[in-house]
Amino acid sequence: MSVRIHPSILSADFVNFERDFATIGNSDSIHVDVMDGHFVPNITFGLPMVQRMQQIAARPLDVHLMIENVDTLAERYADTGVASVTFHVEASSEPVALARRIRATGAKAAIAVKPGTSLDSVLENLSEYDMVLVMTVEPGFGGQALIESTLEKVAKARAAIDNSGLEILLEVDGGIDSSNIARVAAHGADTFVAGSAVFKAHDRNAEIEILRNLALQSA
């Protein structure tokens, strides 16, 4: 199994994105958290900033929408040319239809679930998604500790993906660092969002490789 590391710019310097992007060249993708202050109790940035990031980033953008009106806005983010757009099942009234519209733009479509949300509706429609994101913390703020109970959900998603025979990424987001990434990988995750662990490191590319190797050893 391949391992993908997606540094979250929620832990980057918001006024020096171009500089910080240059320090994570070993990443597989850059995780971009869009928060509206309604779906989650935090505000980051919106469409104009993502458009600019798409222009300056050397790595693909993995845009994670934590917004209420995702059914209306997700396609606009996909139209910027980003690699993938993730939306929350809790925020969409028609997740399958939305995933199809995102895919029609050429972007990958991913669906996310909060720690307390059941995976059942997602697993029933796996073929509609390119990636499933299991939140391992409550979304909204960086630097939180991983919620151990979410690993059961990761394992459940891995079993369903394997049984489907589909090529779907299984991403985790929240509290991922060198102390736990191997354990999370052992539960079946192959794509890891890491914010504080990467951006607090003196050598961010070296930290990315440490995380990747730890996950590979347990995958």
C-alpha cells in the first residue's frame, strides 16, 4: 500500500503561504482547510485565497470544505483546478449528486465524516467517491489530540473499500504525528493529514519522510 502525506496549512503562516509551500516539497498534496465559522467554529479563508494558492502551489491541492452551503459552493472550488475537493456528509443534502458534479469538473471528489457521524451512508455509495476522509478530531482547530475511538471507523472504512475492489483513498485528519501514525496506518489509512507535526518541525521535508516511513512500516 502506498502512503500519502498531506500537510495541513491550518498550521502554516497565513501571511507567508508561498514561503511555507516551498518548505513541503516532499508532500504528496497540500491540505487546504476552508472554514466558514458556521459549520465549524473557526474562519480561515474562501474561494479567492484558494484560487491564488492554486496559482502558486507546486504540489496538488486537497481542498477540505468545512462550510454550510457546500452544495452550492463546492463546484466553484473544483473549477479552480485543484486536485480534489472534500465535503462533509453532514453539510450536504445530496452527497452523491454533489460528488458527481465535482467529478464532472475534473477534480477528485472526497467525502468526510466527523467523529460522531456514522459511515453507513458513505459506505453504501463508495463508487461515487475517490476518497473517504475520517476525521480523527472534531473539525475546526489544529493542534488537537487524536480521538482513539475513531480508529474503529478507519478500520471499518478500510474493510469496505477492500471488499469493494475500488481504488479509493482512505484519509485521516486530526492529531496525526510520529507517535501515532504507525498505529493509524495499521488500521488501514493510506493518506494522512498532518499539520502541527510538519509545520513545527525544523526540517519539514525531513519530517514528512519520517511520517511516511513510519506509516509504511505498519501499512
